Amino acid sequence: MIKRNKELMKKFETMINTADDELAQELVASDAPFFTPASSEPLYGGSGYLSVVHWMRSGFSDVQWHIQDMVADENKAAVRWNLTGTHDGEFMGIKPTGKKISVCVMNFYYFNQEGKVTNDIAAEGMIGILRGIGAI
């Protein structure tokens, strides 16, 4: 299970970097809720998760996530990501600055018995993003 979960997260990395809907449906449980500052209501399933990715791309068209470190057990994985991108679109009301960002982001992913992501708990990576574009 640990090896499976690490392999799933490698596929997840591909999914978010390519916004691959087919992979999203394969990797994310359809009833999994995701929360973002872009929506007052939770977004569900693979399509909901990709909504978060598309929201990020609206402000950073070249955004990429790269796994830097990962620890997994039977039902969860903790991933330290390096998020990179260029602030070339409006983001959270902030006009494009053209600044390049490189931010450490930490997420915890939980899996069901079928090996699909059911939850994603994010540490405060948004502060690093806002600091990177000079908003704070």
C-alpha cells in the first residue's frame, strides 16, 4: 500500500501539471471535496480538483508542481512540493507583476481502499505565493 500510494502521487504530479481530466477521474474519488479561495463552496472529484489547477493557471499560466519529498503510509501521503510559475495573469485581484515564484508547499493526501484521493489538506502555501508576487 505504501508503494502504491507513492506511485499514485507520482501520477498525481503528472495530472496536475498537465490538467489531464482522464487522470483526474482515475486518481480522485468523485465525492472528494476540495476547498479553495476561488470558491465559497467545495469543489468535488477530479473535475473539482482540476478547477483549482485552472484557477492557479489563470494567474500563473506556466505553474508547475514538483515533488521534492514524500512520506506515505497505508492511507495517506505527505508531499512537499516546489511550486513554480510566472505571475502573468490576475490572481486574487492582484494584477500581473511578471514575477517568477518558487514556493515550498506542503499537502497531505488521504486515500480510500480503491487508491483514490479523498481529501487534500494544504498547509499555508498561499502565503508563499502572495509573498512571491509582492502582495505581502
